[in-house]
Amino acid sequence: MKELFNRYVQEIETYIMFQIKQKTLELTPELIKKNRAPIGLDIGAPTDNPPKFVVDKLKEALDIDGIHKYSTPKGEAFFLEAIAQRMKNRFGVDVDPKTEICSLIGSKEGLANIVRELINPAVEDKDKEIILVPDPGYASYSQMLLVSGGLAYPIPLTMENNFMPDMEDVLASLRKDGYDEKKVKAVIINYPNNPLGATAPKEYYKKVVDFCKKHNYLLISDAAYCDMYFDESKKPISALEVEGAKDVTLEFHSFSKPYAMTGWRLGWVCGNKEALGMFAKQKSTIDTGLFKALQYAAAAVLNSDEGEAYIEQANKGFKEKQQILVEGFKKLGWSEKDFMVPDATFYLWLPIPNQYKTSKEFTDALLATSGIVAVPGSAFGKFGEGYVRISIVAPKDKLYEVIERMEKDGFTYTA
Ligand SMILES: Cc1ncc(COP(=O)(O)O)c(C=O)c1O
């Protein structure tokens, strides 16, 4: 049967997070026996329940006449209007609910669809169309390109470039590597970034918008973490705040992280009307939109006081957890100059101790010895090698236990 599937699907591996989950499951009985039951620092999702307000709204929606019938792929008018209002309230951005917004079954679905809509598939690397993707970056971007017959070319995010590289330098590297810049279709940016937690100011967004205009590329801004931040003065912005950004930009938003609604699978894309129209046209052949009751509840939470209070409270909790781990890792030998304390997201990005050759070797040892589940930096791209991503969402007592176990089991840091 395998040979019936296209070569891209044959080549791809199961998504890294599910691989880690499987490995953890296999090791669990042995780990429990030695008092090292797994603690998940791999999870990229809030662990609390969503706001009670939104759950109540969902219950209320279930009895509304017609709510159980098909919706439309773009979304119900009331849902799109609530999103337009959110974009206005949160970012001061105007988007037309009729032509510039489309609902998503989670932003992952939207990102996967936009990639395959842009790429004309090819087999040989030299023939492939290209999207520039952050590296380290969300592992799905390069996987999506692989299954679409395209090529992910890395935008290196390093401490040296302050995680905001000059895009012309990226194009210069691409040419040097023998690729044709005319094959580039789009640029993906993701601030606040997974896995680094890096944010970007408006000036950087402007540079990227100008770059995309100059070269006629689509700018894909992944704003999944825009509401997870710890410092009001560094509140993440929308790419669409840049004047004229709408000429070249589609921005992807998610309900998953800010409202702990990961399982609801809800998001939206907004921006350039023509690009949005193309996106929605293809989507209409693939899915029939979101359950209307979900849209009803989600629309209610978007611009509500309850939603805002929830986000504020959740971010306060994440900051406290971040501090526990930052202090803990310092005790274990990591110093301030070895890693950045992010202003946003629920991740920490640490260099691995020097006795490990690869990040995978380190995370495998951490799991097998101490039952601590973390994600090797290499999962996020070639510039992620040598690092480990730590998620801070676990309960506080578990975070203290992580540091205790690492200390006892000899996982200290030497550069
Ligand atoms: C950077 C980034 N973008 C998008 C997503 C997808 O989120 P969802 O599909 O739940 O909206 C994630 C999930 O972890 C992510 O880390």
C-alpha cells in the first residue's frame, strides 16, 4: 500500500511531538519503577481549562435553532464581524469581515493550506518553489513544504542577529547555495516565535513588509502567540499595523494559546483581499467550515471583558512559572548570557551541556534517566541544533521537581 502514496508522504516522518509522545509512553513503566514518572516539558499548549464564560456560551449555543447545520468555509457573518472587531480593538487594524477574513480549523490547518496553494509541486530540489521559513521555527512549516513538493529555505534566527535577520542577507545566502530567488513565493515570520520566545518591534515588521513588496512575495505572519506576553511595554503587534502591509500580507491567528482552547481547533486568517479570496476558494473544496456553536462561543469571548481578564491572569501565571525555571536552570549552571529570558510565549530555549554531541542525545538522556520530556532543538531546523526547547506550562510543583531531578541525576550545564 505504501507505494501508492505520493513520494512526499512516503518521505515524511510522523510529526516530532507525536514521536516524543510515543517514546515517552514506551518508557513510562520503567521510569515509574525508578521514581521518575514522566514530567512533560514538551507540551506547547496551556494546561488550564478555557474561560468558563466561553464554555457556558458553547452550552447555550447548542440549543439555538439551526446551529447544528453546515456552516460556510469562510465563517458565519457574526464570527467574522467579531474577528474584525478584535483586530480593531487589539491592534487598531481595519479588516473587512466580508472580504478580508476567513475562519480556520486551527491556524495549523490554515498554514498547511496556504503553503500548498502557493507551491507548484516539483520533485528535484533545484526545481522546487521556495518559501523562506524561520529557523529555528515551528516544525510544521518545513513539513508542510515537504508534503507540498516545495522547499523550505531557512531564515536563520540567531543571538547574533537578535533573531531578526536582514531578509536581503537571506536571499544572498539562497543565491550562494545555488537556488533561484525567482522561485521564492513567500516569507513566513512568527513573532512571538516558537521555540525562541523572541518578539519583534514594528520597525522590523516594516522592513520585512518592504522586502516582500520589493520582491513581490507574500508575507505570511504567524501570530499564534501574539496574546502571550509578560511586559505591557513590549506587547506583540500585528504585521498589519505596518502601513500598506495589507498589500502583501496574510496573518494567521489562533484561539488555541490565549484561551487554552487548543482542542476546539479555531483560528482565522486576515489580510490581503486577493490572497484571501484565493485561499478561501481552495478551502471551499476541502472543508465546510467550523461548527456554528463553536463560532458562536468564540465570537463572544473575543471582545469580552472575561476573555481579556483570562489572558491577563494566564500570562501572570506563565511568568511565575518562567521565573521558577529560569532560577532553577541558573542553579544548574546556565547563566544569563547563555540564554534569553523571553518576553512572550511559554518556552525557554537553552544551549545543551557540552558533553552531548547533539540536542537529541541530550533530550534522550534527560528522558531515559530523569523522566523529563523536552524537545531537541534540531526539531525546529538546522539552526536549532545544540539547543533544547523547554515548555513552562507544567504545574509549579512539577517544575521544582524537574530542577531537583536534574541536580540529583547530574544534568548540570557546562558551556
Ligand atoms: C508557531 C505556531 N503556529 C501555529 C500553531 C498552530 O496552532 P493551532 O493550530 O492550534 O491554532 C502552533 C502550535 O503549536 C505554533 O507553535
